[in-house]
Amino acid sequence: MLSEAGTRSRATRLSTLVALCLAGGLMLTPQGRTHAGHGTSNRTESPAWFHGKLSEAQAEAKERNIPLIVCCVLEGEEASGRFQEALSEDDSLSSLGAEVILVLANNGDHEQKEIKVKGADGKRVKKSVCSAFGTDDCNAHKMHWDAVYKEYVMPHGGEWILPEVILVRPEGKIEGRFGELDIMPLGAVVREIETLRKVIGRGVSSKDLASLRREVTMAEAMAKAKLWADSW
């Protein structure tokens, strides 16, 4: 029979192991990602933009060990307008799917439009979205405008030449900045993203992350209740 100290030690090791999996993506296979937790539906008309605060996007990128991609578009500016068209017509970013977190920073207001998306039951349903970018509403992209400037532009001199894509490592360091996006193919940016993904290694899918969080919660609850053998 195991002693209480021994079983407590095993329960602690289990919790530690799961935490390491969360941090490093060990024993995991990416399953694909949606932003259901942030109100994002599966759509084909636009990239799967992150819905939530910039700080939340940064935290998720770090936790899942995946790149953060920040697309910056100035409303009413000619070059940004061409980049906006590229985002809607070129599926290069969308093809990255679950392997990155995409943040959109735009300062404009647009009308809503209805599109058809796949619901939880697999059936197509109507959804109202921003007509320019496909976010749930314009607040989803406007909320990042000041936050992105303060986080990634101001510390580097404050000059913001738009449009721009900012490639950020999971730990928060800027890996690259890409301008002239009205004439640069998005495929060139995607190649840089793919290179970074190879460097940082395998990431964790949102589905696996949620599962591991449940395991941690269960192990901690069992340990607290002194169900040592069960928690191990």
C-alpha cells in the first residue's frame, strides 16, 4: 500500500507533467483550431480572426507555442485598401488554420452583412459579420488598434507605416515586420511564418489545451480531496 506521502508525490508529479505538456506541447497532435471560445465561427470568406483582447491573444500564443500574426490596416488609405482586398481574395493566411493566431487591427466602421457558416450541428446557418473583414462586428478589429500601436509600434520609435503585418514569437518577441503589403504577395509572408513555425516546434491545438486544462483541474481537485491514488 502506498503511503500518503508517496501518493501525494505522485499526484504532484501528475499535475506538473500536465503543466509541462501545456507549456511545451508534449504528447500532443494538433487537431485544428476554431475560436469558438472567443465567438468565432468557421468561415471561408475571411481568415479566422481572433476575437478578444490583444493580451488574451498573446497569452494563448504563448500557452500554445504558436506564432501571433498581427495584420494592421489603416481605414481609408489607398495601400491599406489594396491589402484589405488581398486579405479577402488570397487564402494564404486562412490556410494556416490552427497553427497561428491571427489578430486584425483596423480603425474603421463598416456595415454588417449576412453570410452562411457551419453551425455546431454541421448545418449552414446565417450570421451577421463585418462586411469589410468578416469579424463578428467592427469592435472586434477596432479594439486592437490602440493596443497594437502601444505594444509593437511605440516602443520602436512610434512610426507606423501601414499597411503592415507583424510576426510575433510565442514568447512575445517580434520576429519580423512586413510592409508594402499592397504589392507584396501574402505568400511571401506566409513562407516567413512557416519558417518560424519550424524553429519554435510543434504547437498545441485549442482542443488539446482545453482537454489538458480539464485534466489539471481534475487532478488538483482529487489531490485536494486526498484521493491520491485516483489522481495518479
